[in-house]
Amino acid sequence: MKSKVKKIFFGIALAAVVALDFYTPHGEATHFWWQIPGFDAIYGFIGCFILMLFAKKVIYPLFSRREDYYDR
């Protein structure tokens, strides 16, 4: 039951975020060519994905320890 409620809430929140991303108040002018609806969301998603890959492939091997590190 709780899982279904969470999915419904997530869907509503996602729809609200997407709708608000395309909303531009009247009178607000864009200053740069890349300020098109949806660009900030796509840019943020790609940036987050790249940061996660960097953390997983570069940072994790630098700081990870073997499984028996504390047993020695």
C-alpha cells in the first residue's frame, strides 16, 4: 500500500516539476540562446549522470578498502 502511494506521489511531483520547467512568466525575456524550455532539466540530468560515473569509476577505487581491512 505504501509503495503505491509513494509511486503516485512521485508521479505527481514529477509532473509538477516538468510543468513548472516549461512555465515562463510573462514579461521575462531570455538572455541567452540556450534558455529554452527544458534545457536546464536536461543539462542538470546529464551533469548528475556524469558526476555519478566519475564517483563510481574514479573516486571509489581510490578510497575503497578490501573486505578484510579491519580484520587484520
